[in-house]
Amino acid sequence: MIQSRLWMRSGGTALKRLPPLARTHWLFTLIMLLGTAGRVLTMLAYQPALLYIDSSGYLNNRFNLNPTGSQPIGYSLLLRLLLYVGDLGMIAGIQHLLGLAMGLCIYALLHKKGAPRWLAALAAAPILLDAYDWQIEENILSDSLFLALITFALTILAWHKRPTRRALISAGLILGSACIVRTVGEIAIVPAVIYLLIICGPHWRKRLAAAAIAAAAFAIPLAADATYTAIYSSGTPSVTQSSGDLLYGRVATIANCAEVPSDLKSVCPAGSVAYRTALGPDYYAHNPSSPEATASPAKLNEFVDYVLEHQPLAFAKAVGEDFLQLFISPRGTITGGTAISRWQFQTYYELWGVSPASTNALLAAAGDSGGYHVNVGVAQVLRDYQLNGGYTPGWYFSAALLAGLGALCGIRATRKSGKALSSGMRAQTLLWTGTGVALLLGADIFEFSWRYQLPALVLLPMGGAFGIMAMFGFNANRTTRPPLTPYPDTVDTAAELDFYKRYGNADHAVNDLKIAPVIVVIAAYNEAEGLGAVLGKLPTSCHGMEVKPLVIVDGATDATADVAYASGAHTCVAPKNRGQGAALRLGYHLAKQCGAEYIVTTDADGQYDTATLPDLLAPILDGQADFVTGSRVLGSSETKDRIRQTGCHVFAALVSILMRERVTDTSFGLRAMRAEIPTKLTLEQPQYQSSELLIGIMARGYRVAEIPATIAARGAGETKKGNNLLYGSRYARVVLGTWWRERREAKTTVSKSTNFVTNTTP
């Protein structure tokens, strides 16, 4: 037990030492550190880098940049530029940095759009922690660069609500550049254009203009590549110079050779369809025994066209089955697909049928004369991690895809008024999920390879996260507010100065303004519709003491302040909306300064019956308690939301366990307390503050009591708490965070054995 306490204390100290930004985003920081550590180990294990079958093609083509081969020249061009100043180890290092940058883009964009920190971190985890991605980044291959370009382009498009002209041009140029790294990127412009046609303004002309700008910028790199190809080959401009061998590999596995024309039978492979499917498209596209090795490109293209025309359903079935493998298959070799061992860490250096001397010669030509090396111990650690769960499982991709499709199909959160929340999130979902599905299908048209599933690590989690935000009501206007700075902050000071000027105490002399012994603090944000009725029902006296309301207007944009002034209530207007917790904290201090002996809180929406004020104050006046809260569990609730009612019981049980004292309702807004108590607590929660107040009071030994009370359905206005998932996740964070903080910092002043009293008299 002592060791456990010491560990928690040291952990809290270490957390405090982190930079404020890392401390706030601790989960993402942890994932980023783990992802960085994995990449460092990968670079230590395999030096200078890993070479795959295609690597020599990229490296050799950097000298003459021949655009007429099956591989685009974009990656070879980058190798040519970078190898002037570095070596292959530097190339691998840059690719690892691109992987980390993609994780940062995911988290930053989702956080900016209002995603909870846990959701943003969960979306970034695949690209940061997947060992298959680490292995591919260590290879001299174009995949990491391609995915990074796609990610950066989409992030630029999605960053602002409506992209600027500069953003449109930049994103279009980057998307176009991705196409000369891998030609499958050409399809990415389609969801990008659809996205722009949806979000770029209310008028169709602006939408068309934005889409046209992005498309024109996208075409510039492609036009440059086509022009270069024409000049190089003295032929007509052409973007893709593939000979058709890859698509031939796919159709060769499904072709009905008995029905093809006689002049094409020579290029139709022997064996049954089942036999050819087992060998797979990669075999027929690259194996010397395949008809592709000897047939002319024209004959191959003619055969491909014939099969696609006469067997479209068989082709679609083969592509669809390969597309589903990512979601339903365990991480292993797929029938007809390339062996997964190609993308797994090995404890030796794979030469892919090339002699050690040839490999060393290739490395030396790239500036690495020391040859290749493997740190077997580190490689074994990486292999053990990868094969024992260090990858993104299929169910994760399935959940992300279903979340994205669910949002696109119209499943979304709505307010009680029926107005849709987070409509912009559906467009974001379309952009990311649509691009992900397009790129995955584009690769599966040719063959299935775990290498070509790499886009799923970024695009599907992003689309899924935006889908969750659309379906459950997260958006940029409903973000978790940062913790409050200590009282008084600049907003508190400005609000108090205005309050004292209005009520005749411009010098802000504490306690010079006496309002009443019992002050009812009401935090109000855009509650003009219901506030007047709440103020009209307040009792004017209780147990022989005068009762007065103190309304804290939390930066409202409606007539809330006017209603409060008209009712005669003392009113303090905060110049900025900061949340109910901030408004109540200001009210606690202001009430204490204005002579309150007892503070009562109630909400501005009319859900609480302030006629029960005598019952609320009685335990305090009788010396039985220091703080009294109503309880809908002991009383009743008129609300019909079963999930909220269940949540009330769940959080009450959680707080009871954490504080080792029984409590039945942690979020009831009608409360009474001795006036000095809340001013002595650490209150930093701008929202969902009721549990912070209760836990802080219990942790510091004050006596707490509950009375039966009723919560009515909201009479006017609209809830500010968010949907059930949003409210529950944030409320849980506040409960656990406050408990942990008080556990470390608060000192009990009253014996725990007398800490809680339950008053069951109505």
C-alpha cells in the first residue's frame, strides 16, 4: 500500500513536470512517444534501411527518371534530390517523421473540430502504433510519401470551415503531386471535389469556383508529368505509362478461357479459375512463367478489355472480396494475395533473391558503402510486438468504416427542436471515408496486398471519428473548455467591477455591500425565456432570514441580463461565456463578499422547486450538515430520458466508491451551503461542475446531507449539456479528475466517520 501511494505520488509529480500542452493532451502525448520509440527501434534494428523487390527500381530510376515504366517517377525524383545530401538511412528517417506528422495532423484536426481528446487520440493511434506501418516506413518504397501527401492535402482542405483560395491551391497541388508518386491517387480528387461542392458557401457559383480552383491546381502536376513523358519518349503526352501487366494479373485469375476468342487464348493462363485464384494476381503480373512475360502490351490490353467487358460481375466479385479482407480477415496471408511475411519484421536482412554483393553494390551507389546490418535483439523485440497484437485489428477498421457510413446515411444527433447538430461533420466524414474507400478499392482492383492497405490507417479512423461526431453531436461549438485559471481571472475582475459600479460600490470594498443573509446564486446563459419565472417563484424569506437572488449572466447573447434587471435581482454580467462552473464560482465569491451567510444555487431553467428552500437549509441551521443537496433518487424525476436516469445512479455509485461515503445524486442543481465553503475549494471546471463541488466538499471533511427533491422537465430554453454520450464522457472525466486531484492535494479537516448525513424527511 505504501509503495502504491509512493508510485501515485511520483506519477503525479512527473505529470506536473510535463509541459502544459503535453499535460492537457497526455493520452496523445503517450501514444506519440510510443510511436516515436517504435520508429527509433526500427531504425536501430535495420541499417541503413530495408530494401524490397521494388526498391531497386526506384533507386536505379533516379538517375535517368524514365517516366515510361510501370512506376511513376515522383518517388525516384525525391530519392535523387535527397541522396545528394544524405543516404538511405536519412530517407528512412524522413519517412518515419512523415508517419509521426500524419498522426499529429489527425489529432490536431479532430481536436480543432471539437472531438474529445480521447477520440482524437484513438483515431491517431493506428498510424502511430501499427508495426506494419513502421516496417513499410523503413523500406525504400513510395507508400509512406504517398499517404503523407494525401493526408496533408485533406488536412489543408478540412482545416477551415470553408477553405481559402490559398488552401484550395495548396491542397490541389499536393493531391496532384501524390499522383506522380502512385497513380492510384488520381481517384482522390473525386471525394475532394464533392466535399468542396458541399461546404464552400451557400451559393452554387462559389461552390463550383472552389471545386474548379482545386481541380485546376490538381491538374498542374499531372500536366507537368504528361509533358515530361511526351518530351522524354518523343510521343504524345501521357500521365500513366503502365503496360497493363497489373490489371492483367487480376483478370487472369477470373477469365473463362474456354470462351475467349482464339486469338486471345495464348494469353489466357492454364488451369482452373480456382487454381489461378490461389496463385493470385501478383503471380500473373510478375512471374516469368506467366503469359504476361512474353505477350505484347497490345495483346495484354486487348485481353484485359475483353474480360472486363464479358465478365464484369466476376471482376467486381473478386475486387469486392479483396476489399473485405481488411475488415474480416485475421492479419495473415490472404488467398491469392502477396505473402504477409513481406511486411513483417525479420531477424535477418531479406535479400529478395538478390545476392549480398548486388545488394551491397546498390547500397553503395546510394551512399551507404558500409553494407546492410541487422541488430538481431532489437529486431526480435519488434517482431514479437508486431506478431502479438502490435497492429490495427480488422474490427477497428470495421467500426471506423461503419461509423463513417452511418453518418453518411443520415444517422445523426439532433436537438429537441429537431435542428441537426454537426452537419459539417458529415461533409468531413465524406471527405475522409470517401477517400479511404476509393484508394483501397483502387488498389484492390489490381491485387490485394497488406502494403496497399496502408491508407486505411489514416483515412478510415479519421472518417470514423468524424462519423461519431456527426452521429453523437460533437462539433467545434461544443468542445471541452479548458480548466479555469485561479480566481479571480480577468473576466471575474471585469464582471465584479461592473457589478459594484452598478450597485454603488465602485471602490470594490469587500462586505460594504450587504444583500441578504441567504443569497440564491443563479448562473444563466441565454435563458431569457425561463429566467423571469424562476425569479418570480423565489421565496423572499426563509427561517426568518431575508432571501435575495444573485444572477450571474455568463456572457449571454440574448436578453437574459435585461430579464434579470427587470425583475429587480442583483445581476452580474460576465463579458465572456465561460461555462456554468465559471459563473457559479464567480457567484460564490460575490455572494460571500456581499454578506451572505448561506449560499443556495438553483438553475435558470425552472427544473427545481425553490419552495423546498426551508427543507434545504434546515440541516445546516440545525448544525447537522455544512452542505445540503437535493436528490432526485430520494425524491422523483419528471424527465423521461432513461439513459440520464441510469447515468445518475451510475455516477452516484462511482462517487460513493471513490469517496467511501454513500451519495445518491451527484448532479442536482438545487443546493445550500455555508457561504465560506465554496470559496475555500479548488474549482476549475467550467462545465459539469456539480460533481467537482461535491467531491471537493466531501474530500475536505465537510458534512454533507441529502433531502428528497424533484427535478421537473425543462420548461424553456435548450440544454447546454450535450447529448448523452458527450455528457456522460465529460462528466466521468470530471469525476475521476477531481477525485485524483483531491486525493493528492486535499487534507481532511473533519473525521470521515461523520462526513455524510442523509435526511429522509420531505
